[in-house]
Amino acid sequence: MSKFQKKQAGTKQQVPTAAMPDIIFMLLIFFMVVTVLREVELQVRVDFTRADNIEKIEQKRLVSYIYIGPEILGGGQFGDTRVQIDDALVDDIFAIRRMMYDKLMEEPRLIVSLRVDQKSEMGIVSDVQQELREAGTLRINYSTLRGAQAPM
Amino acid sequence: MQLKKRSRETAEVPQAGMADIAFLLLIFFLVVTTIDVDTGIGMQLPPPPDPDQEPPPIRERNLMNILVNAQGFILINEERASLPEVKQLVMDFVDNQNRAQDPNLAESPRQAIVSIKTDRQTPYEIYIDMLDEVIGAYRQLRDEASMREFGIQYRQYSARVSREDNVIREMYPQNISLAEPDPGS
């Protein structure tokens, strides 16, 4: 009996913490790799629509975003539908052509992701599409969430 | 002797704080990380129209006109259709060769063109819902063909072969044409 007790007393009760920094570093490196720092400040409201037959964009580096939606005026107010590219609202819709052409020159395999608010009208979307055609950036992606369609 | 011992102690870098620093960095990256996968409906826009070149002639039976008007109603070849019907209608039209063989529908899936037109006031949401149905129709046709030919889903098949060797893709190309909306209205 005494022998048994002695054995139990001999085992260490503590969890070894020597490897903890390694584990933390591993997690740290994982998050550092997957982090995409948000580079744009949204100035328009974008509520995504939903769709079922969607695909993932695998290469995020190829993607350039165009945001279309009502301008955020602050205080819960929304203005007219505007187009935002990178950090700025686009005043002249014909300027998109030049901007996207420059981006295409930098990245020939560019994919343009159109992030359009669900309450927008098609007019402005097709204007942007016409500009994209002129710029030659023909690969586009209508950004949507996965899920059942919203009831009509 | 004592002095020598002390100097050896100070040469060590303290390791105890390292975990804290790592934790701090970890928490920072945890907070700023947004793991959002970009998903959406991929489309290929047509190249800009060439004024010198006439558009190639298309037989009327090979063209399916879908119009989504300003009220959000869907008109297929001038006839009213509801959203859930769109998928079946597109499938019947594209795969006419293997189905009804209706002389008014497409000759073959490769020649079939789905033309989508909107008004300027068309709600974007309904346009996407409709586009989703059309893409869904093509996906189902490709899935069926893939199951028939290879016994696997199209998604698995397309992951295995390169884009050039993809016979299912060639069998059912997604000929979706996005027409410009009417300037008026």
C-alpha cells in the first residue's frame, strides 16, 4: 500500500509549459499568413445578395473590387447610389475605364469583383460593365453570399 | 570563483517573456483577421463592340431572350415566366437535342445562346436571382453529363482535368450574353 502511494506522489502534477511558446508561435504564423489587412474604408453601403450557384475566387491577389451602393452620409442616412473604387468615390463614370485599364496592365489576369448593394438598380451596374468592357477587364464576379434566395 | 559564476548567469537572454510577446502579436492578428472567402457568380464580359464588324448571324431558334424589366418581371422570348421556372426553361432550351427536339429550341448546346437583357430600373437583386437560375441550369446539365460519361459530379471532374481537356465544358459552354440595357425608359 505504501509502495503505491509513493509512486503516485512521484508523478508530476504540472502540465509542461515549455512547448507553449512554440504552439503560440505556430498559431501566430497561421494568422499572419491568412490575414488580409483591410485596405479600403467603405463609403457606400453594400448589402450582398444571395445566390446558390456560386464559385469561390481562389487567387485573392488577382481581385480588384468595385463597390456600388448608396453613399453613407452618417447618422444612418444614405444618399444616392455611387461607385467606389479603392478608397475614393468615382464622380465621373468614364474615369473607370482608365483606372481599370491601368490595373489590368499591372495584373493581366485581373478579376473584377462587383460588390453591389442588393437594392441598387441595373442602370449603374451596366454603366460600370460597359466601362469594364472598354477597359478590357472582362473577367468579372458578382459578389454574393451563399444561401437561399431572398423571398421576392 | 563567485564572480565567474555571476557573469555566466547574465549572459542568458530571459525567455519567460517571449510567450507574452507572442500572445500579444497573436491577439493582434486574431483581431484584424477577416477570414471571408470571396464568393460570387463569375461571368465573362463580351469584348467591346467593333463598329466595323457586323455581329455574326445567329439563327433565331438558337437564341433565348431573357428580359428582366423595371418591375422585376421576367420575360422569356416575350412571355412572362416566374423565377422558379427559369431553370427548367433554360435546360429545355439548351439541351433540346437530347430532350424534346423541339424545332423552335436550340439546335445543339454548343450553339445555344442565352441573352440576358435588363432595363435601367431593374432591381439588381432580381437580376442576380435570375442569373443564378441560369447558371444553375448549366451546372445541372454539366452534372448530368458528367455523371453519364464518367460517373462523377462535374465539380470533381473539372478538378481533375485541365481547362483545355474538359470535354463537358466543351459540350455545354456557358454562352451567356449580357446585352446593354435600353437607353430610354
